[in-house]
Amino acid sequence: MAEYDAIADEYAASKLLPWRVHVEQPTLFGLIGDVRGKSVLDLACGDGIYARMLADRGAARVHGVDLSGGMVDLARKAEAARPRGVTYSVSDAADVQGLGQFDIVVAAYLFNYAQDRAQLARMADSAFRNLVPGGRLCGVNDNPRTCAERYRYYPEFRFIRYIEKPQREGSSITWSILPESGDACIFDNFWIAPETYCDTFASAGFSDFRFVDAQVAPGEDAAPFEAFLDDCPICGIAARKP
Ligand SMILES: C[S@@+](CC[C@H](N)C(=O)[O-])C[C@H]1O[C@@H](n2cnc3c(N)ncnc32)[C@H](O)[C@@H]1O
């Protein structure tokens, strides 16, 4: 995805912001749980930030896939600098095959790139195909359950989220994130109705597809993130392959 080739450095800087670390990460890893000895496929792995964390947490095999050659180059550079055995390929997440089946498929901000039901279905089918029976899909996503008037500026979190109006499936959602240093990181994703997510993942064969409210880590003080969590622009996603 050419858009990410151009913003790879700004994107990496945005991952250091407190809401990324204290809300996004615990939401995702809370769903993923214990990965020791497990095989994990990271769809839309970006620069490999979560692939590396999964390897560091003891996953037996981690493979990352992303459409952006620039992001995968960064991921491979990080692997070369500190080898963890993580492998990567450049591909559309909807077309992944031939890698074998994984215990867990992670999708951090993949599905919000689907511009319509058909594209979401291809992504969901791919996630399903690449899981072992009993395997789990875990992710974080732009939260499609917020209504149009709740897309807004989160000044204390250096984050603006704007949706194209009138809101319809395929409306673009612009994220503007201002890292603590460096240039703003601005990119688009797309809105698909929550019911369409539920129907599409059920049609792909998943059981128990659900959106999960974002959270801080258990035992951590949520107060600094109240304004973010209260009207939360991100959510978790979870489903299981029967
Ligand atoms: C917001 S970034 C998330 C990267 C990483 N998962 C993370 O959380 O830092 C979204 C990523 O999705 C990738 N992407 C978008 N559409 C994709 C597709 N159809 N297949 C694979 N990757 C895709 C982009 O290239 C980009 O790296």
C-alpha cells in the first residue's frame, strides 16, 4: 500500500504515544493471551511492531504479511538488526495462502481497510483459511460502532479522527496523529457497519465474532485515558474458527 510506504517513519513514531502503549496494546494482547509455543500470523503487520512483540512473548512461529513493501522493509531491517526468527511477506492479506495454518491470526487495523462488504469478506475468508480448527482471530480496529457525531478531536491524545459525510459503507475515515516528535501521520481507512462485520465473519465460518471495548491493562489506572476510552475510537475484535 503506497500510502504507508510514504509515512512509515511517522507511523512508527505514532506507536510511541501513550494511548498506543496503554490502550491499544493491552486491548490487543488481552485478546491474544498466552502465545508461548503458538504459531501466529500477523495480517497487515506494518513495520512488524506486534510481530516482534509476539516473538518476544514466546510464540513458536510468527509470520507477518503486509501490502506495503516499505513497511515490510522496515520489519525485515528490524529482524536483521535483532533476529527473532520472524518471517515476512508482501501480499494482500486477502490473498494469503501456502503458509500453512496458524493457531492465532492477528489483525491490527486490517479490516478497517475494507472499502465494501465484498472486500471485508475476502479478508475474513483469508483469516479463516489460515487458522487451524479451534484457532482464534484477534485484532484491534477503528471502532465502527461510533456514530458520525462522535468522530472528533482528542487533543490530549494528539489524535483527530474524521469521517466523510454522509456516513455510508465505504466512507473514508481520516486519522491524523501527531507524534511527540517529527511530522504528523495522516492516513485513511474506511467505515463498514458493525452488522456487516458480524454477518461477514459469520458467513466466513467464524463463531462468536465480537467487538470488544478497548481497555487499559488490568490493574493500571484508567483515569489518564478516560476521555479516550469514554468515546473510544478503537476497539478489539475477536472470533474463533470452530
Ligand atoms: C494502521 S497500519 C497497522 C500496522 C500494524 N498492524 C500496527 O498495528 O502497527 C495498517 C497496515 O495495513 C496495511 N494494509 C492495508 N490494507 C492491506 C491489505 N489489504 N493487505 C495487507 N496489508 C494491508 C497497510 O500497508 C499498513 O501497514
